Amino acid sequence: MYASSLFKYILVVLFLWNMPAQAAVNIQHWQTTTGAEVYFVENHDLPIIDLSINFAAGSAHDKKTKSGLASITRYLMTLGAAGFSDEAISKRIADVGAIIGGELDADRASFKLRTLSNAREREQALDIYIKILQQPDFPEVVLSREKARIIAGLKEAATQPESIASRAFMTALYGDHPYALDSSGELETVSAIKREDLQKFYQDHYAANGAVIALIGDLSRDEAAKAAERIASRLPAASTISALPSVIYPDKANEQRIPHPASQSHILLGYPGVKRGDADYFPLYVGNYILGGGGFVSRLTEEVREKRGLAYSVYSFFMPLAELGPFQIGLQTKTDQVDTALKLVRETLDKFINNGITEAELNSAKQNIIGGFPLRLDSNGKILDYLAVIGFYKLPLTYLDDFSAKVNQVTSASIKEAFKRRIKTDKLITVIVGGSQ
């Protein structure tokens, strides 16, 4: 009954809630008594609460000899806590129509909760959510089961050209930097992980100090403050987490060709790109939309797919992180067309950086980005993700309100300067998986 009600509320959110398109997003910010940062948006249009907590516990906080530990720790926290089994946790959450989720990337580990705001449903959902965060059990039997599942997945991934290309690309791009570590780990490292490793990683990385709690929905500031205090109150004692090292730029180009029997070759090119909050972010963001992020209106699609039919899809993106995240171009093409496609992609990138863009391209990109921005804020869940990013990376509270203005301020000259400054085409990392040579 409760799950059905929640589902109906979620379905109507696009029709009933148009706040972001009409008004500024009023973000309130404070700290809990234990040092967690809180970011809150109050909205009573629907009886739903979305919340998340983010920790500096992503895969880049693994050690090379313990690769995969961050991911396993985050996931097993949801599979046994305070004496509740994973089945009992799932049942209590389902009983009140709530949803628990979460994510892990290189920088962050997150836990999300969506619940109805009525007292019974909210309290039961919060109770389980808090137990997961504060009292994880890391049951041995569950660890053994999940390790077996992960190892099977790693063996399967080792046969897939997409996975092979991605791992090889990140290793070549980042070398000894922890961004090179795959969140899934390696066969040897996952096999060696023990329950004590999970317990230590939890104690070292899941303190309230440095955590970011985001809340949005049908609760008052006072209710949000009380919920945040409960969430942060019994987390591990404050610990000092070492900052990630700076990324070292490649000193020369590197191209790897990895044989694979697939009929299509997978090609990845890239370079260390940009940090969160970087001054070049908006010129790079708008420029990349024109280069390869805008789908069918991008230059790479026009040159590689539309004019020459060398790939069904070709894309580019920047992934900003705490340190320099990757700039990446990707495509698939027939094995006998690899060299032709690769040459064309490099020529297109060189021309884009050296010659710049047209005013028509710039105006079109701005219109599309600004026109589509309200759709990126049309639900509680989407705004929740932005709150977490704003908090974790210490972005301005006005980030969402300023977004369109920042895009509008981008010029063709600033795009050209930013790409010339950040992307060195003579030092690109290239990985090609495919062909039988």
C-alpha cells in the first residue's frame, strides 16, 4: 500500500512541481554538532523527503593492494546492520514504501533515502537508514557471498571490450594516481579482502567530520536539523583523511592496441581534464557540448558519423572530480576503419582547439544548455544530487541560480583559451581494443 502510494507521488512530480523553473532554489546550510555539513531545501508540494549523506570514501581512497575495498564496504553496509539481516532491512524499508540507494565514484561514497513524510513511514525508514550508517555488521557470510559475485563479474568484465578499454585507459591516463584504481577491484585484491578490512575502512572514512548531508522535501528547517543530528550523531570518531595527490600530466602521447575478437573496435582518447570548481569549467562545459557532448549537433558526430559513417556514435565529456578528472572521447568502429576514424577524430579535435568555434555554434549551444537546464532540476531527486555535489566540493550556495548566467558569460575566445590551456593534443592517451593483430 505504502509503496504504491509513493510510486504514484513520484509519477506526478513532474506535473505538480515546477518550482526550479520558476524560482530560485533556496539552499539552507549549517553544521551538525559533530561537524557534518548540511544542505537543505524545504518544499511541501509533495509528502516526500529525499536525503543523502556523502563521505570521502570513494574508490580513490583504496590502496592498490586493497582495490575494491571502498565499494565492498559501502555495499555491505546496506546488507546487515544492528543485528538486522539484509532481508530484514529490505522488508522494513518496503513496509513503509521507502527506497534506500546510493552510489560510489572515485571521490565519494553515498547513501540515499526516499520516504513519505508522514511520521510513521518517515521514522521507520530513518531508523533503518541510521542503523546502516552507524551500526554496520559486515556479516562474514554476506562478505563471502558478495566476494564470489564480484569475482565472477570481474572475470566476465575481463572478456568485454568496453571494460577492457576503460580499465586500460584509466591506468594509462593516471598511472600510479589512485584515480587509476577500478572501483570493482582486481581478482587478487578482492579475494584477499577480510571483514577486518571493511571495519577499518569504515572507521577511517565514515566519520561525521567531513560528511555532507543533503535533504529536500516535506519537512521544516527544525525537522531537517533534528534528522541531520540523528544521522551524524553516532558515526565513527572524527578522523583525518589524507587529501588525494595532484594528478601528473602525461609527458608524452601513449597509444595502446589491445587485441580482441569483437567485430567492432573500441577507441578511447583523453587527457586529464578539470577539477570541480575550476575557473575553466564553464568554457570547457559549453565547448564540449559543441565538440562532442551535444549528440547529433556536435562536431564529432557530424564529422565521424554523418559525413563519413565511421561510427554509430561518438562522444566526448569532462568528468570533474576533486582532482583532475578525465577528458575523454569515445567511439566504436569497424576494425578495418580504426586508423581512418582515429585520424579523423584527432584532426577534428585539433581543428576545434586551434581554430575555435563559430558564433552560431556558441549561440546554439547556449540556447540548448540553458533551455534544458530546468529539466535537470525538475524533481527532488535531481536537486538532491546537486546539493550533494555543492556540499562535497564546496561550491557556492548560489551555484544553481548562477548556472545559466555562467553559461551566458562564455565566449568563443574563452572556450578556445580554455581548451588550449587544458588539452594537449600531442600528449593524448589512446586505447584501442579490437582486431586480431
